[in-house]
Amino acid sequence: MISNQAWLQDKRDPISREADTKANVFNLKVFGVMCLFVLASFILNELGVFTASKTVMLFTVSVSFFFFLLPSIAVLIHDRALKKTPSLTEFEGLKYLIIVSAFVGIALICVAMSHNVVILNALPALIAAQYRYQKKLMVWIFVATALLVIVGVYGSFFFGSQDRNFIKGMLSDEGAKSLANRIAIATPKRMLELFYHYAMPRLFCALAIVSLVFGVTRRNRSMLNKQRDLSNKINDDMRRMNSMQSHVIDALATLIENRDEGTGDHVQRTKSYVGMICEKLKTDPRFSSELTDEKIRLFERAAPLHDIGKIAVSDVILLKPGKLTPEEFEKMKSHTTKGGSMIGNIFSGIEDSDFVRIAGQIALGHHERWDGGGYPRGLSGEEIPLPARIMAVADVYDALISPRVYKQPIDPEKALGIMESESGTHFDPFIMENVLQMKDALLEAARSKTWEKKD
């Protein structure tokens, strides 16, 4: 039997949840087919093809319809109570409701119809087989199937469609419609014969099918467990690989920053600022559709590479304490185009295309200006990719508040004031609007000098 720990693991596992959801969808479709079957039986009985009592058939149709529709109704009520769209994923008791409803609905059909449809009692086991294997559940299904086969045979003798093999000419067609007449011929000997000749063969057949279903279900569970284990292993490997790649990226970026920053803290600080700004922008309808959790993670991972192109710039320029000459500044500006090219050359094939694209946009465009006065391409407004516009804010903020060989650090609050004055010229005004709303968080982060490295 599944342990509580294993069952809880299955419950939380996305593959298992998806399998149960698909099983729910399939079984509800089966119930729809069964509703049509019941309706067809009622029509055939009205036409005289079947000879069950109209009262019995009407009762059967009404109650079986209710039970076949009950799971769908329960899903709607459950999700309406939680004010959610209809879902088959989070309704944990749905599969048990489906199985119970199947037993009740099938039992009613078997009683109303001839004993020849008693084999339908194997259907609940087939429905249960769509779900993950649970030994206790399967034992209950085995017992319930055996009982309901017997109930179906004897119930159809007393209430169901007339069958001459039951009454052997002892009752006329008209007389067989009376429950009292059927009770009158229900001698112990006839009931025993009914068990031997009708109930037992169908019981063996149904239980054989159920046993086969058990085997298939156990095999499916084994395959599902292997699939889940393989998926977990792949996910673990991917997490390790992503962590390793992130560490390599951070180390590479830090090595480059060490050439002109003295330490690699600028890399981690700007990465943290990018993450903070993205989380704030995600609450703004103007940015929320683009800033998914996955995109934010990629923005943060790519941020340390914004100055990778500086590796191709001479130390004489990077470490110059005074103002750069126009020629030197042109060479410094080339770190953007060289950075974009290097990212494409280095990371294509070892990183996913979204990361390469975003990292390239950041490296190439983080010195562009909203008014079009930046470099290297002179883009303006929303022509500048969003990752580059966010990076521009994070990069300038840290540059202002950090010491450089050519300047002293500026107080963080004063730095934000300078940046506010350049909203709409240097920076995206909508991004700056959000940045100023999170002023306290940025000031606290700048002054704490604590940076949490994120994979």
C-alpha cells in the first residue's frame, strides 16, 4: 500500500497531478457517454424493445443521470465557492466521487436492464484504473464489484427487463411485469439456480477483468514513478547546470569588473538592483505582461554581463583617472557593440536563446538614452529593449553611489535626485516613476552594502 509520505509526494508531483487531471477529463467524458446510453435504454424501453417497468426505468434514468452528472456539478460548485474558474486539478476528492458515482449509476442500469448487462460492473474498475494505483482503493473496488454483480443479477430478476431464461415460461409477458408474480416464483431452489447459472459466470468474468485492471494500473504506476524520477533527475541536473552557469557568468563578469572597479561588487549590486526594479515593475500594468517570473530570472542572470565588452578595452583607458579624450571615449563606447558580439559568440549553444537575446540586448543597449542621445545606435524610447532600459537605471545608480578612479561616491538619495531630473531624457520615465516609488528600498539596499548572490 502507498505510504502517507509517498502519497503526499504523488499529490505534490506535477506529473502525477497532470495524470490525475487527464484521468478526470477522460472519465467525465465516459460519464457523458453513459448518460446517452441510459437515455437510449429509456427510449428503447418505451418502444417495447426492453420490458422493464416504466416506473423502474424512469427511476433508473433519473437517479443514474444524477450520479453520472454529479462529479461535473461538484467541480462547478467547488470552484464557484472558491471563486475560481472550473478546474479538475485541485479538487482532491473528485476521483473518489467519480468512482462511487460510477458504481451507483452502473448498479441501477444493471437492475433495470437484463442480467446480460451485469458485465458493466467492470466499468468502475476501468475508471479507477485511469488513476494512480492505491492498493486499499483497489481492494474496495474488487469487493464492491463482486457484490454489485450479484445485486445486479438478482435485482434484474425482480425489477428489470423480462428475461424468459429467468422465468422459463412460468409467467406470461404481462404477468412478468408484476413484482408480486416475480416474488412468487422466487423459490430458494430458483434463487440458487440463478446464482449458479447467471451470477457466478458473470461474477468470474467481472472479477477477472478487475484483476487484469489491477495489473495494468500497477504497471502504469511503475511507469509513472519512473517518469517522475527521470523528470526530477533532469530538473536537478538543469538546476545544477544553471547554478554552475550562473556562477561562471558572475565570476567572468567580476573578473572583468576587477580591471576598473577594484572589486567585483558592482556586478552583484547591479544584479540585485535589476531584480528589485523588475519586481516593482511587475506590479505596473504597463510592464506586467512582459515581466513574468521567468523573464525576471533571465534579466537578473544576464545583468552581470552588461560590461563584458570592457575586456576588449585597454587598461590605459579603463584606469585613466582623468577625463577621456574624444578618441579614448570612442574606444570606451565600443565595449557595448563588442559585448553584444561576444555574448552571441560565447553563449550561443550553451545557453538558451532567450538568455542570449536578453544578455545581448543588455550589453548592447544599456548606454542608450530615452531621448535618443545614447550609444552605440542612438535608439530612443521603446526602441530600446526593456532589459537595456532597466539595466541603464541600475548601472547609473550604482555608478553614482560608488567610488571610481576618477570620482568620489555620491550619497544614494542625492543620486536618485539626479536620476529623477533625467527622467524622460536619459531614462524611461515610466521605469523611473516606479523606481522613485521604491526609493526607500533602494536607499536601504545601497547603504546596507549586503548583496545576496542569486543563481
